[in-house]
Amino acid sequence: MSANTALLVIDVQNFFFHEMRPIYIGEEVVSKIKALISKARVSGVPVIYIQHLVGDKSGIQIDGTPLGAIHQAIAPTENDLVICKTTPDSFLGTNLDEVLKEMGIKKLIVTGFQTEFCVDTTCRRAFSLGYQVVLAGDAHSTYDNPVLSAEQIRLQLAYIYSFNPDWFAEVVRSENILDSM
């Protein structure tokens, strides 16, 4: 893994593990993200957490509450950067692009929640800004919706990205990313 790579961990917050509606395979995804974070830290790859700071459409407020905290299994250390956002785009209204440019980052490994919202939007925006994007294909998740199951949403995104790897992102399983770090 080159020195110009960073690991993005998007919105892995307690809200997604709420007992009333836990996210699809959440603990499995957190386990894969935890392994990526550990390897990144050992390899000198910066870990950047993205934290969403507004409530959801049901009116549940998460900013400043335990629901808004980053999942304790992958909590940031003092060496990690946390960037807060209020939209699905991790770049919009944040200093993420400036921070990445200051660090000399050209390649992003993307993980997190929710597949079709914050993960997809951030991957596409990063691509549009000129970053090489790798989506950890088994280290993101979402919820079922009225049209598709969470697994179908994950597979749909992998299909879209794999259709032309020169667009948006390359999809790579986390163990293959670990092997390359």
C-alpha cells in the first residue's frame, strides 16, 4: 500500500446498532472494518472517521448523544482524524478534500454505512475530485428498503462499480485489501 492512501470509515455509529432496527450484518462489517483499521495503523495508513451529526427522518436526534458516537469496537485514537458531516457527501461542507490534499492522499479505501447513501455518494464524489477509490466490498452495509433487501443493495452497488472499474470505485474484498497493506 502506498504512502498516499487513507482509510475512510463512514458513519459507523451506534445509531445503526439500535435494538429496534439494527443494520444488516452490522457486527460482521464492524469486524472487517476493525481489521482494516488495525492493519492501516500498523502500515502507517491514516484512518479518517466520518461522523454524521444530524437526526434521521424519524426524528431521532443523534448528534451529541450516545447514538451518534462512533461504535466502540472501532473507536478513533488520538492519531486518527474525525470529520463531521451533515449530508450523505463526506466532502460537502467539510474540510475532507483539503485535509486529504495536505496529507498527499491520492487513494481512498472506503468502508462504512449506509451503502446507497453516504458510502455511494462519498465514493462518487471522491472519484469526481480525482481520487482513486477502492470500496471494501464486504465492509459496508445498509437496511432493507421497500424495493430491495440490504444484500441486494450491496450487490447492486458492487455491480455498478464493477461494470467499469475506471468509473467511481474498484470493489475489493477486505482480506485482499489487508494483503496489499
